[in-house]
Amino acid sequence: MNTIAIFVVVYCSLVAVKGRERRVDVAEEIFDYRELVDTCYSCYSSHSWDDCYDKEERKSCEDECKLKKCNRCYKMYDKTNNLYRKGCTHEDDCDNAVRDLCKGADCEVFCCYGNRCNGASGITWSVVLVTMTAVISLFKQWF
């Protein structure tokens, strides 16, 4: 019976990770997340994501966005110039990412709502933790 419970917990965690974007959209209809972003992870590197993560800091969006109120965190990889960047931005910049964040370069942009939602490993660590808990429970059951 414990094995079934562990499987259900792991499965639900994986489904929750895959459904994160949809859940954010539903939550946005109930409560406006856009006004809650006041802190994002910020970094810049011309080498790699690992280098960017090593330099990562929590930044106040109020300090980072001087001219207009930031209400999104973003993570961006500029393929043209090989730049890795994270920080705060405004939803208009996310809606027009190629023009405003990429400055016309070939790049990938991920924008999100919520404080520090652009972290490197928040979802990854939750999946690892749940998986490790399941493995430990199975290990205890066998010995």
C-alpha cells in the first residue's frame, strides 16, 4: 500500500510541474499576481547559464526598473550574442520580447509572475525532493 501512495505523490508532483503555467493562469484570474513581483533573480553572463547562476543575486525590481513598474521576472538566452540574462521587467516587454528584451537578436525568453519565479532550480529541486522521499520510503520497506 505504501508503494501506491508513493507513486501517487510522485505522479502528482510531476503533473504539477507540467501544469505550472496553466495553474498560474487560473490563479491570475482569481488574484492578480502581476502586482506582487517585487524581487527577481538577476544575473548576466557571456559564457553559460552555470556562470550566470554562480553570479545570481536577488534584486529588488524597484531598483532595477527605474522608469516603469516591473511586474514580471524573466530569463533570457541571446543566441546571436551568446548572452545569458535574468532580471525584472514589465509585462509589455514580455509581450514584445524580441523587440524589447532581445533587441531584435535571435533569443529565447521566459517571463513569469511571482517573486523570484525565474530561479534556476525551484521546480527541479521539488521534483528531486519528492523522488528522493519515494526512493527512501521504498528502501525502508525492503529492509
